[in-house]
Amino acid sequence: MTSKVYNKQIGGSHYKDMVMQPSEFINKNKLQFAEGNAIKYICRHAHKGEVEDLEKAKHYIDMIIERDYGPKESWVDGYRKWKELKDKGVVSDKVKLGELKKLNKERCPHN
């Protein structure tokens, strides 16, 4: 059962008209700030902010990716790492760039 607090909305009806308000879903699932905002903007885009809301949702998803999985590595940085390992004799010419992350974790337990 939905509590009274979720039966109202201040400023519009783009959430209140939904089967479940995003804030209720977010709170009941104990989601973090960035996840909650991404959900909120995805849910309301058609009724309020349109493409801008979807861009905001993407921005929060990028924050989650960087927070939980680290910044994206460019192919140039990946190549430099591979070349450095190759020059040290750690890897051969047959190791693909995409395998570096796995290889580094296997060789370096502190990563």
C-alpha cells in the first residue's frame, strides 16, 4: 500500500499519474542518489523535459559508470599500457588490448 506522502506531488502531475512514483520505487529499493535521479528523469521525459531529461539520465548513468567501474580508458592509453608490458617482457605481441585489464588483475592481486 502506498503511503499518503506518495499520493501528492508538488508542481505538476507527471509523477502522480504514474502507477508508482519514481521516488517511492527509489526509496523502497534503497537506491543511491545517481541511480535514483537516472530513474526519475527516464520516467518523466515524455511528460516534462523530453530529450533534456534523457540527457540528464545519461549524465547520471555516466556518473555511476565512473564511480563504480572507473573512468573510461582511451585506446591510446590502453596501447601505451600494452606496449609498456610488452617492453618489460610481461606480454607478447599476441595479447589483445582488451585482455590487459584481466591480465593485470591476475598478475597484480592488489588491483
